[in-house]
Amino acid sequence: AQTVTQSQPEMSVQEAETVTLSCTYDTSESDYYLFWYKQPPSRQMILVIRQEAYKQQNATENRFSVNFQKAAKSFSLKISDSQLGDAAMYFCAYDRRNNNDMRFGAGTRLTVKP
Amino acid sequence: DTGVSQDPRHKITKRGQNVTFRCDPISEHNRLYWYRQTLGQGPEFLTYFQNEAQLEKSRLLSDRFSAERPKGSFSTLEIQRTEQGDSAMYLCASSLVPSTDTQYFGPGTRLTVL
């Protein structure tokens, strides 16, 4: 079974600083996707960034980037120039190709201090 | 292009009652998923549809739960004889395969069973 572990229940960062959220996963598959989703308080979950396992290049989306280490089964999210609007729960997720059973970590609550 | 919508957003019911939730996916998305999210946890997969066919069900989906997607568009999730342990956020997501494996989430229906 595939499992996703987020070892940091809570993180905080000063506005404009950089923070890294950790995620590890366990799988025997070679073809899969990894995602970071953001869930603001009482608001819906939105996709932050996705990574295809066969791509060696780390995905980036504006201030968000990942460090994908396939051999180590690690998928961390770096948020640069943190903004107050980045405060949310962040979930790491794993899905096999032709997704049908996405697995989520328990989440990391990010606080951004002004 | 409207996103995934869910109705109702909140539902309070008494133990033993039946409840039904609706999900309208992004138009033209052929896959629709249901997840359950309890407080402080990541979403857990319940079931998914490819068009109108229900292709997979989690062991979390007890006999009291039933989901349908009769015309391959909207879906309903019914819980019969609700129990207090059913209290959770029920999330719906949709995707278009094989074009993309990214799932887009709705705002969820928060169920409280008294």
C-alpha cells in the first residue's frame, strides 16, 4: 500500500521569508504523480503544484517549488517570499498514473507571521 | 468554466436519519471522486466513477453508503442510518483522463450527526 507521511504537523514562517515543508512516501510503483494541495481555513482545497515521477526536473510554480528525490521517496515544498495568504493546511498527495486512489498525508499547518 | 460544486455545504442530522449529498463536477470531466476528511486529517478516498461506472470502492465505504452517477455528470452520495462517526467533511473531486491526472476539488459538504 502506498503511504504518505508529513512529519511536520505545524510550521511557521515570517512574512517574506522562505519555508520548506517535508513529505515522504512509500511505493513500489515507478510511474506516479505527486501533488501539494493547499486548504485555507474553511475554504476548498486547491492545487499548488504537481510533479510527474518520470520527470527529473523539479516542478516550479511562481513562488512554489519542489525538491523531488525519487530514490529517497522525498517530495518537499519550498515557499519563497511567504505571504499572509499562504497560511493554510498543506497536504502532500500521491497518485498512480491513471489516478483512482489518491493518498494524502495528514497535513502541515502553515502559519505566516507579519 | 465553473469549478466543482457541492450541495449542501453544511448538513446537520440526527443519528439514524438518511442524508444525500450532491456533487457537480467540472463539465467534460469524465472522472468523479468522493473523499471523506475528518478534523485534522487528510482526505481519505471513498470511491470514484469513470463516466457513469463506479470502478472502485474503498473499504471505508460501508454498506450504509451508496454513490451514483447515473448520467455520467453529477453524482450523489447517500448515507443511510447515519452514525455519529459519519460526522466529517465529504469532498468531491473531478478530473479528465487521460488528458490530466490532476483532481480538482469542490468546497465539500460538512456533515454533523447529533
